[in-house]
Amino acid sequence: MPLNWAFATASLTGVGITLPGLIDSQAGIVHFMPNISVNRLALAENVRQALEIPCYISNDTAAMCLAEHYFGTATTCSNTLFISIHNGVRAGMMIHGELYEGCLGAAGEIGHIQVDPLGQRCYCGNFGCLETLVCNPAIENRYNQLARDHQPAVDAYPLGNKTIADICTAAVNQEPLAVNVLKYVAKHLGNVIAMSVNLIRPEKIILSGEIAAAFPIIAPVIQHCMENGTVQGISHAPTLEISTLGDQRWLGGTALVKRALREGSLLGQLLD
């Protein structure tokens, strides 16, 4: 039986869609995605026409920063830095209570800050980007390569390709190689966070991603980088916390619809 879209969407006021890449949320256009070839895809308008309800799109990390502001650990903060570490590294920023997305939604690409000029080539074309050291695949590759170079394996952690979850568990259990790898990663991440703190001075920094499972290992390193790499004495130091929203990535889309309701744009469309 064909789906009756009018019936299926009758109880919906709007649709929120989040994606990785460069997303112009104001125009509703997808300019770039890391694994899918797109060229100025008018996604919001296409969905609106198909479902006959308003559609709002944004970068997934930016949208989750907004979700933290509405539903998570940053509800009392006006200035927040949200950092997502998965297959890539990106930041979302709340500044004076508003989500800052920059021109064409390109703000927050901290994964492409160069941290090692002689480092590996990044898919963006540059060398030594933060993302080549800090994202999940990079962490896994580094750990597994070092494990093969330092045989024999520890009995509790036999050789084999370990996932980011395995590495974080090993680090929390004080497996030396895992601890060293994550501290190395945290140092590079912490230096970039310190740069970001000097730039926007957030009240709170929120980490999201599998690496957060090793927060007791990485947090002191990141804190040390902030203490030594930021201007001191001009305000309270930002607090460093783990995202309370976990894997609830759908809340990013919910946050986009809520923002449209709060700003009045969605209500206006519903009344037309």
C-alpha cells in the first residue's frame, strides 16, 4: 500500500536534518559532504516540497551544539564550545546565546587546523591537520601500528586491530600503550582547544565522541594545555565536560526546529 505522505506528516510541524560537511542553514543548501559528491544541493527546499512542511538543515556538529544549549549540559551558558570527535573533528559554537555558523556554515572546522606541517596528508589537501591525528581512525591506526611495533602483546590486551572503544577501555585500565596514545592525542587536541578559548572565550567546553570514554585520561592533558596556552586572569577558566546527550544525535534536528519556533520563522510559515 503506498504511503500517504499527507497523513504521515499531518502531526509534524517541521523537519530538522543534520549532515556532516559544509551546510548553509540559512539558505538550506548543502555545499560539501566528505563522502558524498554534492554541488549546491537545495536539500531543505526539496524536502519541503516533498513533505509540504518546513524543513531546516545544518551541520551535525553545529546542530548538536545547539541541542546542548537547549537540552543538555549548556542550558545555563551563553558561550559554549562543543567539540565532536568521530570520523572527523569539528566544533560548534554558541556565542551570546546564538549558534555561530559563519559564512556558508563553514565555521568550526578545527579539524583542519594544521598541527604538524610535516604530517600526513589530509583529505582536504593540506598536511598535518588535527584530524589526521585525533579522529577515531587516526587513533586506531596509531595504536595498532605501535602495538605491532612493540611485541609481544600484553596478555590482557592481545595483538589485533583494536577499535577506539577498545583503546579507551585499555587506557582507563592503565594499559601503558593506550594511555600514551590518548595522551599524545589529547595534547594536540588541547593545543587547538586553547587557541579556540583565546578566540571566543567560552564558559564551557563540551566533548562528544567515543574518546570521551577515556575522559579521566585525556582531561588533565587538555586542562594543562589550556592553562599554559590561554590568557589567564581575565575571566574564569572554561569548564571541560562530557556531552550529556551521548548518542542522541537526532536531538540536533529537534534543536533546529525548536530554534525556528523560538525565532518565529516556523510559526509564520504555519500560519500562512
